[in-house]
Amino acid sequence: MAIIKEASCITPEESDILVRNSMQILAFQEKFTEALIEAHGDEEEEKNGIFYKGNLKNIAQCFVEWAPKFEIYLDYCVRQDHAVSVYNELLQTNVEFANLIERLHTFHRVSFGFSRLKFDDYLIIVSGIQL
């Protein structure tokens, strides 16, 4: 998303529509992941002959504590349809933008083995990849 945010081939308004608060969401996802890993712990417990690794109560409590912070997704989701519309329009009318997106698709395909991604896919993968 950082590449789209800084792209000179689109206006700042178009960039804001496409990127929205994805960088804040990425920061949230990183912190939440750390909290889940810490909550999981390394404990192992046996119940009825089955060994469970991790503390399920701590993980559940982590979700409860972090629940209000999930509102960060609200703005992104509410504006998704408009962003997809602008994205599709730019692909059709802006050759430089279309070429940039094609280069991103090629990069992801070669570097990470992803098949051709749709615009909707980028937030999902951005937590694991810094563009």
C-alpha cells in the first residue's frame, strides 16, 4: 500500500481513497499479533489424554481486551466499495497506474508465489509483506 500511497501517477485524493487507514491497520495487526503470541505462551496441558499447547484462557482474554480496538477496521470497510470503484476506474483510464499495478502483480507472483491479486486482497497480505 505504501507504493500506491506514494504513486505520482494518481492524485493525493485518489491515493487517500485507495489506501485509507491501511497503515494504521497494519500497525494494529502487528501489535495484536504480538499480544496473541504472548497470551498463547509455551504452556502445555493434558486433558483426557490430549495435549494442548498454549493458554486458551489467555488467548480468549486477549480478544476480549482488544475487541474495542477492532473499530479501526470500520473506516476501511465502510469505504471499500468506493475504493474498489476508484481503483477499477484508474485501471481503465490511467495507463501509468495500470502499469504500476501490473508491476506489483509481477513482483508478488515472482517473490511470493501469489497468483494475480485483486485490490481486495492487498490488506490481507500487507500484514505479512511491507510493500
